[in-house]
Amino acid sequence: MRNRRPISWAVLLSLVATAIGIAIVLAIDWFPSQASTAARDIDTLYDVLLIVSVPIFVLVMAVALYSVYAFRVRPGDMRDGAPIHGNTRLEIVWVTIPLIIVSVLAAYGWIVLDDIEAKKADTLVVHVTGQQFAWSFEYPAQGKLQSNQLVLPQNRPVHFKINTKDVLHDFWVPDFRLKSDAVPGITTDVRLTPTRLGSYPVVCAELCGIGHSTMRQTVRVLPAADFDAWVREQRQGDADGGVAAAGGDETAAGRKLFTDTGCNACHTLADAGSTATVGPELDDLAAQAARYGEREGQTPTEYVRTSIENPNAFVVAGFQKDLMPGDYASQLSPAEIGTLVEYLLGVSKGKEAR
Ligand code: CUA
């Protein structure tokens, strides 16, 4: 009898705490913008999980706090507690109820994922390749277009096929919600439909080495016609090194290649605003290329081009072999590498003269 009043108080407080808790978890804006068809369903799923979690948390805390209060030791009481040997009915209840809750949530999650991963007509296939420390993309149906930028048309289903050339990475676009590990030796898949125009971060979400935190790019979602124009422009860029797309400005074209290719993730170059120190800094490149190129019997242009196409040819003292990816010759067209070489020599020379 003595404990009846604290119990009814505890029930009342628990109900109030549950109501406040649910209001708080729903009021918090947990997610970035909803930029794909998957986002709304996944956010709803999260909301349901949060709502279900609040009463469970409150129940556990209420029982714990109530027990601490109601069954506390009175001063001078040295007796042992009552010898309790289980309670079958209680145990059946506390196994059955969580089993039902978890099963229902698992089924709900499965239905949502199955719906998101359903194959759709007119799907754009994009190969995503992770590599220390940049993502690269290939569009097999767009003439095997290779790009270091991810550009997608709005409202068209996309099927990402994800690989890695070296270690584990994790392809993640928070605004699309979906993410998937890039695992050596296998291809993983993500299907989604971008619905919102704009630029969103592409993040590597798996610790993959010293440049992991800089392994960030941007996905641009464009209207379908602009996407087609971008594909044409990229093909043109393969032929002229991106100069026409930059309005004939070779320095701007080179700077764009430097950033889009992910060179900025590893190299410091003032002109491109990059400060990374994974690889040698390039602000003094023109002088270095003249000095070391002469020793190797190469002109500065040849020396820089060789260093991009075959990074192990001349390794700068203090840096390891195999640190820089060795496949830029296949990622970039010869014209693009030409633009990049002239850009690097041009801006580093300019800096020295200043
Ligand atoms: Cu790639 Cu972290």
C-alpha cells in the first residue's frame, strides 16, 4: 500500500517525459536536404525508430530510478535481500514484446529498402571508383565518358556500381541518404533517383588513409538537357583539354582540372587555394622541374608530364613511391594532361617571379 502513490507518480512522470522526448526528437532537424526519392522514406523510417525508442528509454530509466528510490537501504538495515529465483511470466513478457517490436521494425526496413532498390526503366549507369584520395566516375552509355566530377540528371533513376582501386572507401552522398562501401575485388550497388537540382557533397565515409578527410567532392544535379550538354562539353574537353569550356582561358582550364581531378587533395598550390601536404608542394614547381628535369635529360614540360603519367619515375625526396595514383594517363586525355602541365608550370613560375 505504502508504494502505490510513488508508482502512480512515476507513471505520470514517465508519460510526460515520453511526450516531451517525442516532441524533441521530432523537432530536431537531423538530416540534410532531401535530394533523392529515397530520402523521404528513409527519414520517415528514422522518425519511426526515434519515436519507438523514446518510450523504451523512458521505461528503462523510470524502472531504474524508481527501484533506486523504492528499494534503497534504510539506515541500520543489514539484512540480505529476498532470495528471488526468476519470474517466468515476466521473462516471457520481456522477451516477447521486444521480439515483436524488432521484427516489425525489421520488416518495415526491409520493405523500404526493397522499394528503393527496385529496378526502374531508363536507368543511368554510373561507375564509381574510389582511390586514395579521390573519386572518379565513368558513364558507360555516354561513350564511356570518364570524369572526376559527378554530374547527374534530375528525376532519372541512377544505378551506381561502386569499386575501389586500392583500399576500402565508402561512397556517400548525405543528401541522397544512401551510402555503400567500396570493397576491393567486388562491385557494390546503390540505386536512387535525384529529385532536387543543386550541388551536394560526396563524402568518403571509411577511414582510408592520410588523405581520407580531404576525399570530398561535389555532385551536381542538373536538368536533363543541361546534363546532355555537360556530356557533350566533357567529350569536347577530352579533345581540347577543357580550354574551350573555360572560355579559352588556359589557366582557368588548368585550375579546374587540378581541382576536378583531385590534385588539390594532396598537393599545396597557392593558385588553386589548396594547402594539402600528402604530396610535394607545387608552388615552386617551375624551378624544380627545370633543375631536376635537366638532371634526368628532360625539358620541364616533359618532366612534369612524366611525373603525372608515371609518378614513380621521379620520386621527390621525403615522399614514398606508390603514394600518388599511377593511372592519370587513363583518367585524363593527353590534351587535358597538356593543359594541366602548362598550368602548373605557368602558375608556379608566376609565383616565383612575384
Ligand atoms: Cu576514401 Cu576515406
